[in-house]
Amino acid sequence: MNHSLKMYIFTIVFFISSVNSSEVYYPNDTWEVVSPESQNIKSSRVQKLIDMSFEDDATMSVVIIKNGKIIGEQYAEGYDSDSYGTSWSMAKSFYAALIGISIEEGEINSLDDPVADYLDYFNDDRSDITIRDLLDMSSGLEYPEHQHEKMFFRKDHLQYSKDIGVEKPAGTKFEYNNINSMLLGDILFEVTGLKADTLLRERILNHIGNSDYKLWRDESGNVLTYCCIDMSAREYSRFGLLFARNGNWEGNQLISEDFVNETFQTVWETPSWWTNSKRYYSLHWWVSKYDDESKIFNASGRFGQYIFVDRENDLIFTRLTKYNDSDYGSVQKWGILGYIVSWMGVETAIGVSRFLINTGIIKRSTNVNTPNTEAEGSSKEFYEQYGEIVDAMADLSRD
């Protein structure tokens, strides 16, 4: 092949790639709202997914995004596009991404490093546990029935986590354990000298246009890296879009594509719990569908919070449940309520807290402040129809 022909082919390839690159849309301060048909999706399929979501009265917000543009959106009465939802465990996926960035920055060597390389207090019978084990929920740390959700009712969540011992060999069993996620913040602090919420702002949120949110800490100043980010459905969708775009945002590779690729795998098949649909788990993300038809991953939170991502089709589906936003900042404080519920089981503590706050016996204030999903925001039908809802999302991309 002569030099002129080589240069001609190179020019054509470069031109095509430039055109394709310019066609990739990212939202700025606002989202572009377009018809489903403009993105080659049938409106009836979008409406079906929305209708199925709102069959559950707990649903507050639904946003469906194709090619970075909103093709479907609906809110429960009394809520709108600015209404906060709380993430609960969806936050795990956000903070896990910071581990990938720290590896890329050279602050952490590898996912397969022992946690003890970074946290001195793991130099005991926990010394075989790796960072990957934490992220894959296979650490072997003590695993009670409440999955350490009791930690939520403590003043110092990190100290609670430090005191949890080992129960079985690492890497041998999937067990959804909140301690694994809470420890990520301590690892990140050791390698960067910065709290995880600061890192999340500086390394991800500021770059993808998030400007209205809360990142919760406990009363002792520890970032709640296993739960508790507040923002709107549109704002959560930005994070989903970042993963759909392989960690890239407008040409800026915020999270390495290798880390995203490693995240979007099937590592552990998970217990059925509330659905018969086969699900998997990898690096703090759930896998809700993985077959020849489609591959759909999701961040997931208690009571029915979801960011579903189908990156092969550049598709995001975010669903949040009704939430009572707090006007008293982002520091969790229990006050007298903490003494009442700290000894109770998790479900009892949730019920008692709701009752005391709803009746006004204990009022939310600067002294009593916590993320709080009321009973009306607790999913039922969405869980029962989970498999059908995921299939309805897959249907969006079918011919």
C-alpha cells in the first residue's frame, strides 16, 4: 500500500471517528428531553416501564435515558425533578468507583492487595482479606442476620466496623455485608489523606455535573460509604451514564475503562431473597440480567432504589421511592432516639423511629437527623415484579 493511500484511509477513519465522537451527547446543567422515537425506541415500551414502576405506590421518581437524553420521566404527586431521594446502598457503587480511581492514580496497587497493607488493624486473623474481597462481598467477616445494618443506629460507624472479626475464609462465599463497604472510606483516607465524600466530589461528582446533593457522615465525622447519598433521580442518572460510557465523561476518563469492564462481570451468583430472577454481584454492583439478549447492571438500595445500566445500548433507568428530605444538614445524629433504638432489632428500630418521628414525640432537628424512608416509600410491587421490570427495560432495545 503506497503512502498516499495510507494517508487517505487514515484521514477517512479519523473523520469518521471525529463525527462519531461529536455525536456522543452529555448533559450539562440541564438534560435534553426528547421523544423515544427520536432515539429509535417505541413510546409504548417506555410508557410500559413507567406504568409498571408506578404500580407500586412507593415510587417517587422514574427517569429513563437513552444516548444521554431523557426519553421518559414521571414523578408521584407532590414530587418533581428536583426532589431528593436517598440512595441507601446505591452509595456503595459510588464509593467503590473511588477505589478504581485510586488504583489508576497509583495510590492503591491492586484490587488483590490485602486490606492489611492499608489498614494496620487488619493485621490479625483478617490479614488474608483483599480489597477485592470487600468489593465482591466475599470477605468472610462476621455476618449476622441483620447484615450489620445495626451499625446505622450507632454514633461511630467506623469504630463498629473495626471491631468486626473474621468468620470464614475470604473469597469463599458471597455475603452482603455492610462492613465491607464502610471500610472503603478508611482505606481511601489512608492512601489519600482525604475523606471519601471529598474524594467523591473532587474526582467524580464535580466532573459529571452533580451540584445538588448530600453526602452523609455519622456523628463522629465518618463518611457513610455503605449508604446515604441524597440527590434527585436525574442527578443519580449522571453516575449511571458515567458507567454506561465506560467511565468517560466528555473525553475525560474519570474511571478507567478496565475497572468498569471488571465491574461489569458476573462474579458471584446471589441468593434469591425477594425474586426468582437470577442475579449476580461484582465490585459493589448487582447484575440483574446477563444473557445473550442483554446485560443490565444496577446500583441498588434498601426500600427499592435503583440505577439500572445497559451500557451496550447506552440506556439508564433510575427509580427512587418516596423520601422525607431533611432540612438539618447531612450529619446523622440520633440524640435521645439513639438510646431508644440502639438495642432493638433493625426492623423494630425502623418502625419505632418512624412512629416517634411521625407522631412528633421526637422531632427531627439539628439534634435528631438521619436519612428516613417512611413506610409509604417501602417497595412491595416493584420487588414482586422485579424480573418483569428488568425484562421491560431490555425490551426498550429490541427491534
